Amino acid sequence: MASLKELRARIGSVKSTKKITSAMKMVAAAKLRRAQQKAEAARPYAVAMRRMLAELASAMAGQDGAPKLLAGTGGDRVHLLVPITSDRGLAGGFNSNINRRTRQTIRKLQAEGKIVKILPVGRKGADYLAREFSDLIVDRVIGVGGKELPFSAASDLGDKIVSLLEAGEFDVCTVIYNQFRNVMSQVPTPLQLIPLGLDDAAAAEPDANAAQYEFEPDEQTLLERLLPRNLQVQLYAAMLESAAGEQGARMTAMDNATRNAGKAIDRLSQTYNRTRQANITNELIEIMSGAQAV
Amino acid sequence: MPIKVEIISPEKVLVSRDVDMAVIPGEEGDIAAMPEHAPMMLLLRGGTVSLYEGETVTDRYFVAGGFADMTPTRCTILADQAVPVTEISIDSATARLEELTEAWDAADKSDVTRLDGLMAKIQSVRAEIEAGLPPE
């Protein structure tokens, strides 16, 4: 049986933990709102870009010499995985879900005889993967998951991936990120970026009767400029969703922690009161039996 | 009959409204987006987009390169970066120009793709400074 003093100290410490977790929850809620607004604001660009790509792809259908970003290198021997995690923890299963998913994917690809390379984004994923697959990591991007998350973060990452592709370092590039369903659930989702599956986009082509597009300077040049930009935009969208998901996950985790702390305080207070009562009863019995003996 | 112009940067939508004409800095020369213009897709250089209502320019935005998608009823400008001309910071643009000029001097003169990229950036920043200067 813990002494009253120990119990008091425990209660005090759980109370301050609860204060911290509930403050973190509030902060995460505010950041979540901002992250969601950002993700919302970035959507029109991605939509317009997809429309233009679809238009271009349909205009170029049948022509060969498609850029590597669209058609791939022709092989699928070397896979580049880009897991997106956060720089900070205390977000429930947010990062470990991505890490587990990445690990499974690596094992599966390796079992199929593919070569796997990793370019982790975010400290949590980089640290986890460095323990097991340090020889597979080609580069790492850390410290971009802050509240600002400018587009340049995504464009730098995109440039890095393109230069790796140009150098023939990989054939297939897949991002693994947390898709933001709602505050409670973020789903680890793989998204293949290179080669780009434009089939869906071309199929979504609205009406074939529309007047023929003119292109300036020409289709090939436009496509070569659009594709890297599209890669950056897709990465940006994934990073924004991941950022919103991180805050959502943290909010949920901290909500649970606050509730658990509340329960722990109730339980400890009850034990404390019982123990105190028992001590008083004991003392009374001792006094009374002492008085009787006299 | 107006045309719907949208200027979108990767981060947000800057403009989405109906105007009579929009003059866009195409890579091969300025081009005016008007209602009933044939569908067209073009590369942009760094320069200003001017929005016209009637004969007067109501708004001017600086875009640092990007793409434009014109159809008879709308004109979507995907800008790499976009700012209203009134908000251009000459100081920051001048600083960037200096950085780029240094990069140009330091660059390997045989690496043509890098030189091309740098030159496009330098011209874009020069256009930004020009656009940001107050009218005489």
C-alpha cells in the first residue's frame, strides 16, 4: 500500500500531465484548422493541372518519345519509396503506421527481387528506417513539416526526385503518405508518381467534340515543363494532407491521453481517500483500545 | 461578354472573376485572352498579367512563369508564383537578382540546361522589378 505522501505526489504529477496533454490538444486543433485550409487552398491548382495534362495527353496520344516522367524508364527493377512522416512524435499511430507500411512494402519488393531505395521525408520515418535499412536510404528531407510548409519544400523534393530519375537511379517512384480521411482516421496510402498513370486522367477527358487545342510553343515542350511541375504539385498535396493528418492524429491522441489522465486522477483520489479513512480508523481504534486498557 | 479569369498559384487561388480581356505574358510574346478565343495552352515567362474591364486596366499581377489554359469562356493561369503588382517588394527582388547574377557568374558555362534555367529566372526577376517600379 502506497503511503499518503506518495499518492499525493502521483496525483500532482498526473494532474500536470493532464494539463500538458489538454494544451497540446488545443494547439493541435488550431493547427489542424490551418492545415486543412491550406490543403483546401492548394486544390484548385492540382485540379487545373490535371485537366491540362489530360488535354495534352489526349492531343499527344499515339506519338512516341514520351518523357521519362510520364512513361517511366521502361523497367521496374529499382523502386524508390518516399515515405512522408512528421518531424515530431506524440501523434498516436500516425508515424508508426507509415513506418510499418513502408517496412512491409520494402520486404515485399525485396522478396520479388526488386532493388529498393528510400528517400524518407520527416524525421520520424528517417530515424526509424535508418535503424533497419540504413544502406537503402539515398537521401533524407527533414524539417519541412513545420507549420508554414511552403511550396518550395515540395518543389525542392520534386527536383531531387527528377535528378535521381535523370541519373538513372530508379525506375518506379512511390510516395507513401497518410491520407486525411477525417480527424479520427488517417490512412497510409501508397501513390505511384513515376511512371505517372495518366490513363484515368485521359479517360476523364470531358468532351471529344471540343475544338482542337493550340499549343505554344508545342506539345512536347509543354509536357516536358508540365510534368515536373505536376510531380511537385502531387508531392505538395501529399505533404499537406500529411500535415493535416498529423495534427488530426495528435489531437485524437491527446484527447485520449487527457481522458485517461482524468480517469487516473479519479482512481488515485479514491485510493487516497480510502487510505486516509483507513488510517484515521486505525488511529481511533488504537486510542480507544488504549483508553479501555487504562 | 466577359471571360472568367483565374490566377492560381500552387498555394492558393489569387483571382477568380469575370473580366473583358486579360493580357498574358506568353513565352513567345504577350497574348490577350478574350471571349471566344480558340482553345490554347501556353507557357508563360515572368511578366505581368493585366486584367481589362472595358478599355481600362483594373488589376495587374506579376507571375513568375507558369502555364495558361485558354478556352472560349475561361482563362486559367497556373503561375509558379503570383503577386499583385502593388505588393511587389523591389528590395527583395533586387536581392534575388544579385544572388542569381552571382550564380550565373559562378555557373559552369558549358552546362546549357542550367544556364537556360538561370537566364529564365534572371529575366523573370528583372520583369518583376520593372513591374514593381512606380509608374513615371
